Amino acid sequence: MRLAPVMRVLLAAVLGARLIAAHGADHASANGGEAGGSQSSGRANVLVISGTDAYLPAFEAINRAMQAALDERHSRPVAFLYEATDSGRVSGDPGPTFAEYLENKYRGTRIDAVVLTTELAADLYLEHRNRLWPDAPVILHSLPAADARRVPPHPGLVVLPTNWGVLGTLRIARRLQPDARRVTVVSGISRLDQRILDAARVDLERGALGIPVEFVVGQSPRTVEVRLAQDDRRSIVLYLSMFRDEHGGVHVPRDVLTRLSAASAAPIYGIFDTFVGHGLVAGEMESFAERGERVADLLVTALARPTASALVVPATRSRCVADARQLERYGLSPGLLPDGCDLRFVERPFVERYWWQSLLVAVALVVQSVLIALLLLQRRRRRAAELSLAAQRLQLAHASRLAVAGELTASIAHEINQPLGAILANAEAAELLVQSGRLERSELLQILADIRRDDVRASEVIRRLRAMLARHDVERRRFDLHALVEETSALVRTEASRRGVAIDCALGARHAEIFGDRVQLQQVLINLVLNAFDASAASAEGARHVTIETCDTADGVRMSVRDSGPGVAAADLPRLFDSYFSTKAGGMGLGLSIARSIVDAHGGTIAAANTGGGAVFVVELPRPPSDARPGRSGRSPP
Ligand code: ADP
């Protein structure tokens, strides 16, 4: 406490006595007629005088809690009036002029109680109390316990001191950093800074930390920033406050802490509640909200019945508070904190923080998984259906070949009969020669050669037929299309002559090698040729021609079957390749549909057109890929 000189007290007393008289008169008139008078309206007016700036975060927190608690706990509504001396930061002394200012400002306003924040406010107010509101109870809070004992014992004065937990904070720091090599104490040089620093020095001496303590006092935040940046994790920084530096810079201590923390390589500890969350690692501190509630309680009591004498009540409890983010930043283990320490800013797990977003994503994932499963199931089913369809088509193709064979039976029988007849004739001739005894060796050899040739012819017919009729899986290999055309025309030649159709081949393609299933492509050709025979039947005998042509295309080979029939009706052209489309009596309508699926499976195209003198069916097949290798593709679609 600043001790007022004796002269000053006397002067104040004289002045005070005069002013009290004037004040009493004013007061009476104010209470009688002014609407702001608290008694008439039942409102209580509480004047709060802060020794620091009015917006200091700590005192804002205290005032907020005090107001809220008072609104709740006091029977009458309470109006708060705020004043700030700011003597915590600036060094000038407003002296009696401050009292005069208050007196003039609040003339006509009843003050029911006064709350003084810090001893700096007490210095100013209590000295002039008598000329202001001598009967209004006073609650003085936020001053060190040592100073509380020195406050003059005014009647109606209740003092709520504060315990700055410097020692407790350093103990926490030592727990977290047992290998720390030094303590750096940072402080400003304003009156309040000095008070806090003095109290800290006492505690530091008592604490016997066993490691050196350095004091960085009054330096500008920039200088301290640089210094802390060069520090390391084996240092403990105790940041007390910085209202003012020695260069005249005036600060809000919490803002200074934010700057220092951003730069500091060493963990920073502190003793004020409002610093947590602004770069402080941990500390032992009172809760400002709790202190505000205590002040509210004291006000409720004082407003009801002011104490006759001064009273010092116990300070609020200090406790450990830590910032989980700062602990993590400096690699300090929260497990080393004292039991019951209030650990703030703990990162909740992602799922907990974004629970509804996580839930949404989880639901989306489940829905997506179900959809994927359904799609896979559907794909499997479709694949199975495709395979079964392919198998059915293969069977159908085979059945169709059997049907073709049935159609060719007469011709085939004739074709086999011819060599068989020749063999028989040759055998009989040989027999006669043997019986006549005129057998010449060379003649017999000629007969035997003829028999063998005819036998080969007959077995060739049977081989071709068997090859066509065999039930087989799809087999892809390179083969010569011209050889296939010739073999097929040989197979149907007898049938052609039976029907009176002339069959020609004009094989103009220079690159007739293709890659695919020979039997299936032969089936395509036979279907087209037999259809051409059917169509040619409408023409007069002698005018029935079927021509099989080949030529090169840009990317493969083209094979056409041209006939001299009536052509395809324009209306039928679009439906020609549909399954079961037939214009023939007893026709199945499968030949062209099977042909198209075979050509499709070979990557080719098939189309029909009218030539004017009949129809032409054109099959285009691609050139074999350079890496085409023979292979079986099982029962894949033909
Ligand atoms: P089907 O021979 O059992 O009728 P296809 O699928 O082989 O079955 O032929 C379908 C239809 O296409 C035939 O009924 C016929 O009307 C027509 N068609 C096929 N080839 C020719 C052709 N060369 N000239 C005229 N019409 C044809």
C-alpha cells in the first residue's frame, strides 16, 4: 500500500468534511427527485473501480461472473457502473482529481456499494472515501495477501485477497521438466507488474528450486521474444505479467504472452487463468470466474448488512490448469501433471469431434458397400446367364449344323456313293483280270491306285462331314479363308448340282489369312450358300448361279455370297438377322441369326443387300492380330 503523507491526509479530511456536507445535501435532493435514485426504484447501484485498464481480460472475466451471480442471487436488480484508473499500466497519479471526477460524475446517483479491483484502485478510492460514499460498503479484491493485511481497516470494507501460485506453478513445471536447468522469469515494470514480481521473488526464495533463476524484467516483448526463441526445452519460462516495459510500451499481458509463446523454444508457465489457451503450458491459478462469484456473494451480504469493521476473507482456491496442445507441442507428458489437474483443449478423437459427419460417411460407405455387393452379385448372375446363353448358342449352332447335314444327306450319300461305286467297279475289274489269268502287274497296280484314290475321296467327304458335325468348344487359330471356301464348295457341290445351281468361286483376296474358329466360320458360309441355293430355286433352271467371292479390305478380308434369286424384300431387310425370322415354309429362321453371332464374336460384320439380280450377303472379318496365338476359349459365345 502507498502510505499517504500525514499532511495529505489532513488536507483530505478537511476537504472531505466540506464535501461530505455538500454531498449530503446533493444526495438528499437526488434521492428525492432523480429517476436514477436507487432507493426509489429498488435498484442497487454498484460502482466498480478497476486499478488496471477497464478491458483487462482477467477483470472482464471476474466482472462477468460477478454480474451473472449477482443477478441470480440478489433480491433487487443491480446496476453496475465501471471506472478504471489504469494505474496498473501508466505511472501518473490522478490523486484528488480522480475523487473530484467521481464526485462530479456520480452526483445525483446513489452508490450502494463499491467494488475495488486491485490495491491500486484501493489506494485512490479509500483515501477519498469520506468525501465520496462513506457509508457504501466496499469490496476490495485481487490484491496479494501480503498487501491485504496492510489495507487501513475501514468500516464496511471486505478484502478478498489473491494467492498468486508462483511456487505451485514452478512445482508443476519441475514435474513436467525434471531435467530443467534454469528458470527464466519474465515480467514488466508497471506498478502491478512489480507487485506480482515481488511476490514471486519471495516465493522463489522460499521454493529453493536448486536451479538458477534469471529475471528478464522490463524488456520489450520483441527483445524477450528473441531471447526465448534462443532458449531450449531444458528451460522453464515463468511469465508473470507485462503491463509496461522500460521503453514506455503499454501492453495487455495476455497479448504479450501470445507473442512470446509463438516464438519461445522453451515451455512457458504462468499464474493467471486467462492466460490458458494463449500459449501457457500449465500453472497453478485461481479461477477468475470463481473469484467473480465470491465477490458477488460478498456484495449480497454487504448490501444487506455492511460490516461494522474491516474484514479479510480467505482467497479462492488455486488449482493446476494445463493446456494439452502446449504440452504436446513441447513433448511434455500430461501423465506427469498433478492429480486432478484441469487439462484443457484436449483434442477429442476425430470421430467424436465430427460425429455426425463421420456417421454420414459411415452410412454412405455401408450403402456404397451394399450397392457394390449387389452390383457384383448382379454381374455374376449376368455372367452366368451369358455363359449359359453362350452354351445354348453353341448347342444351337451344333443343332443347326446337324440340320444342314440332314439337308445335305442326299448329296453326301451321292458323293460317297460315287467313289464307292468306282471302287466296286475297279475291284470287279481286277477280279475278272485275275480270273482270266491275263493279269499284268502294271494294270493291277493302276487298278489298286484308282481304288485307293476313290477311297481317299470317300473318306475325305466323311472327314469334312465329321469335322462340321463334331460338337466342339470354340477353338481359335490362324487359317486360310480360301482353303475353307474351297472345302465348303466341295462339300455343297453335289447339292448344288442336285438343285441345278452353278456354284463359282472368285477368290480375289491377296491376304486371306484369318484368326478364328474354322468350323464356326464354315457354318456361316454353308448357311449363306444354302440360303443362296434356296433363293436361286425361284430362277429358271440354267439361270441359277451362286458365287463366292473374296477381296481385301483396309483392315481384313471380305467374303460375299451372291445369288441369282429374287433378292430380299425391302421390308424384310431390317429383320433378316433376327432369330426365328423366316419366310420359308418350314424354315427355322436361325441360320442368319447364328451366322451373325459367330461373325460378331470374331469382331467382324455381316450385312445383306440386293444386287438388282439377286441378293448378296457380305461378311467382313478383321486381319489376325500380330500376337494372335491359337487357343481355346471354352464354351464362350460362338
Ligand atoms: P431360314 O433359312 O430357316 O428361313 P435364315 O435365318 O437362314 O432362316 O434366313 C432367314 C430369312 O432370310 C429367310 O427365310 C429368307 O426370307 C431370307 N433370306 C436369307 N437368305 C436369302 C437370300 N439369299 N435371298 C433372299 N432372302 C434370303
